[in-house]
Amino acid sequence: MKKKYVMALDQGTTSSRCIIYDREGRIISVSQKEFRQIYPREGWVEHDGEEIYRTQLQVASEALFKGGLRASDIDSIGITNQRETTIVWDKETGKPVYNAIVWQCRRTADFCDSLRREGLEKEYKEKTGLLIDPYFSATKIQWILENVPGAREKAQAGKLLFGTVETWIIWNLTGGKVHVTDYSNASRTMLFNIHELKWDRDIMQRFDIPECMLPEPVPSSKIYGETEAHFFGEPIVIGGAAGDQQTALFGQTCFSEGQAKNTYGTGGFMLLNTGEKIVDSKNGLLSTIAWGLDDKVYYALEGSVFVSGAVIQWLRDELGIIKNAAETEEIARSVENTGGVYIVPAFTGLGAPYWDPYARGTITGITRGTNRSHIVRAALEAMAYQTYDLAKAMSEDIGCEIKSLRVDGGACENDFLLEFQADILGGEIYRPVCTETTSLGAAYLAGLATGFWESLDDIRDNWQIDRIFAPAENNNGKILLEGWHKAVKSCVGL
């Protein structure tokens, strides 16, 4: 009897989730659990790798229970993950030698400066598609090997393994039998040659990272192995994995060259499918692998914003001026505009297209009349302005304007944000019925590997539009953007 469902493990920056989907891409069951955010110093961000794995295993079991399902009902597991976050563990004990260093962490900024001074940026960008930045995994691995006592000696002796989060989860679920990373996650390490699809030995040598630490690079849709039977009662095939932004692009069915999506998550991420060719950005964007599928590799242009939805968490948790994200729409609509207030949420530096790890957040334009509503509205508008900057850079790289955008992520439930985004972008914004496209894309990649879905056309048929947001006539987007770019200039290079 043909199995009915696919399980997606969605390991994000603030929580681990499991969503079970049926053949039509409908959600059957969901479980989610937050985990600790660790801030040892200013600009440093860590997670407990074992807690990541425990919470992910817990929500998988809970999702099965909530759905009244057994392992025998599940065709396969697809995994998506917070990218660049770096875990190094002892392959004999299975224990991390240090906390996971999160993609947001800026501790290696000075080391990145030294690499740029050596004149390595051009070479690294040509090979990896990436700029030299603390964002990526390579400098995080190097930091662990340099700063954890005995780590470098163990690594050279072949006793340590590295992985981004999907690698860590697969290794654990298979009982340590499978040590792989998909092409999309490999392309975010700054160690992977995206032309040759292999680890670059010159870069590894510069960072003094032994190749024996690194996982085997594999396609994004492929049967990697199966879970140990004791986790879910019987083994389940692991059929696919990709970084969270690549799976969101896949879940949005942006399979054709030129299609783009934006995710409003903790950070903000815009990806444009460039097909089987690599587009070299001249405007601060990254060339990255979208996915490996059917013996082919597909590429994307990417713009990354470090703080998008996290600015709303900041309003709630640090400023205490909102109770929850849902109320921000009503608060923002309670004023006609921000009264000239702009928030630049550069809490951990600025990503694309500015790439300034030393920038820090600012609020400009405050007057005696500024109130809570202006601040909340300015925070939502900041998310749209940053997305506009990515779209503008992308348009210049490909030589034509981006006139439509598919959106997902938690914040895209906010109609005010998407109306303002359409005005600023000057194009249509498409919100799908299922906005959980990150996990859905992971499910699709796994199900394609097993034949649960037979083709991309099967998947396209599942995508449905909830609402289209069109720009209002005679909006003052151009004037507002001028103010935004003045605000950005006030915080760069600090």
C-alpha cells in the first residue's frame, strides 16, 4: 500500500519544527519547540547543538502523535535548516566540542578583515560565489579549531567532524552512518567550489581545515539513508535536504529561470533562480547553489538581510512595546506614516548589498511627537526597505526589473507589510495559500527522490495564490526610499 505522507524537519534559528504533508501539499500535522539563544558576548550568537537535535527529534515524534500516524505512514523525510550555522563534534562520542556558532555571529569579523587585506576576496568569490564575511561557515570552523583546547590536534587525527545543521541531524538520525551535506548547504560554507562541486583544497589549506572533517557533498534530492528503527518504531527513508532559503524557493515552485521569492523570517532572504548558469553579482549579492536535482545543478542569486522579522521580536522582547507580532498591523495602521522615523535594524551588522559587519542599529528622525505607533510602523517598513534594496541590486545584475515577487515566512501574514512592499517595489506581491514553503520545499525534495511526487509539474499543481498585493497609485515610495537610504548611511562604518 502506497504511503500517504512526507515528513519535513524544519530546523530554524529560533525553533525546531516538524510538519507532515500529504500529496496535495496540505499540512496534516505540526509540532514546534523553541530553544535557547546564547549570547556570550556582544555580536556573538550560539546554540546548543545537542538541544537542537533533541528538540528536532521531539517535534518529529509529536507530529506523528498529533496526526495519529505511525512511521509506516511516512514515505520519506526531507530536512531544511538554518544555513551556515556550524557544529563540530567528536565522531567517537557524538558530542559537539563547542556550541553551534550561529550564522548571525560576528566573532570572526577581524579574521575576515585580514583575509581581505591578503587580497583573497576576488579568488574566493570566483570559486565559492560568496564574499568574505563572518556569516559563512569556514571562519567559524577555523575559530573552533583555534580556540577549543585540543580541537586542532583531534581534527588532524581524523577524530572530529564538521557539519551544518542538516548534516548534524542526518548523522544523528542514521546512528552516525551517514555524513553528507547537500550542494546548497555546501555552497554556504565558503569552502566549496560551486563550479567544480567539490571542497576547495587551497581554501581549506588557508584555513587549516582537514578535509577528513568535511561531509560528502550530495544532490539535494536523493536517498541518503534511513533513520535508526528505535527513533520512530521503524526506519524512515531520508530523501532530501537543502538550506532553508533554497527550500523556500523550491516550495514556491520557482523552478524557472527568472522567478524570485522573498522570505520574511528571522532574517530576510531573496533568491532568484538563474537556471544552470552562475551569475556573478556586481552589486553585493551572492552566487549560490539553489539545489541539485536529476543529475543537474541549479543556481541562484541571493540577497541576505541579517535582521528582518527579528526586529519585531526586538520590539516585543527588548523594548516591550508590543505583546505579539499579530498586533503590529493594527498599530501600524493607526498612524498615517512614521512621522519621519526610520529604523535600520543592523543589530549584527548589515548584509546585502552593504556587507558592513561593524554597522549597528539606529533610529533616526525622532521628534517629541514620536510615539509607539510610529516606532512599530517604522520597524515593519524597515523590512520592506531592506527587501527593496535586494530587489534593486538583483535587477541591476540581471539587467531587468523584478516586477513580481512570491513571499513567505511568518511576517507575510501581515497585510500592511505586503501592501507597503508592493508600493516600494512597484510590483505585485504574491502570497500563496501555504506560506510554510520552507518545510514544504524540503518535503518536495524528499518526495521526488522516492517517487512520491513524480515530477515538478505535480508540485506546480499544488501551488495556489491566497492574495495578490498591487502597488497603490500615486504612492510616495520614491521619497520614502530617499529617507531610508539617508538613514542607512548614518549607521554604516561605525
